[in-house]
Amino acid sequence: MVFLLPLLLLVLMLNAQPQAGVLPPIARMDVTGVQARAFEAASVRRPLVISSAQEAAIYLPAQDLARLSQEVDFSQQVLLVFAWRGSGQDRLEYQVHSSPPGVLAFFFSPGRTRDLREHQQVFVLRSDWAWSVR
């Protein structure tokens, strides 16, 4: 009886793990920052779509590129880089609609303060999923 609880917890943990070879539809990537040119090429309503490591080198700093090469498989994934200047209270959120075909919806909520801040968010997406910004 004493061994059933640890066994049950182990089974639950193994079922919660993503299956090997199956990529999640979206993951937020923590980056130290983006290059200044990303703010010229991207916006909150029109993000950069990066589909290769060479493209990523243009917009991301060198310290993030090494980690990027280990975490992102560009044959199956793309990067979305949102970079904009706006209120410090600006928010960008997403919602996953898993009904076939998979769709990701990003929602932008502008802040009300007048403090101009730089915002940057980088997401790793499966390339076979559709996405939109609302």
C-alpha cells in the first residue's frame, strides 16, 4: 500500500511529459534582447517570421544564437519575433485553438500609461500551425 502513491505519481509524471518527437505548438523563448534592427522590421501587429539560423543571426544577439541552435529545429519550427515600442503596460498574449488545423491567435492589449518602453517577445512555433494577430 505504501508503494502505490509513489508509483501513481511516477505514472502521472510520465504521462504529463511530452511525447518524444512531438513538438509543442508554441513555446516562449527567453532572449537577452533583440538587435535594434528588429524594431524597424517588426511590430506587435506584424512580427518577424524567422525560418533559418542565418536570419536569426541578423535580429538576435550572439549569446542567444548558441541556445537557439539547440532548442529550435528550423525544418519543423519557425520563430516569431514581436518587437515594438509602447506603453509599459502593453500586453501580448496568445491562445491555442487545437482543432484541426491548429491555429494560434495572438492578442495585443495596449497599455494606458504614456511611458515609452521597448517590448520584445520571441516565440517558437511549429511551422505547420497557422497563426494570426488580433
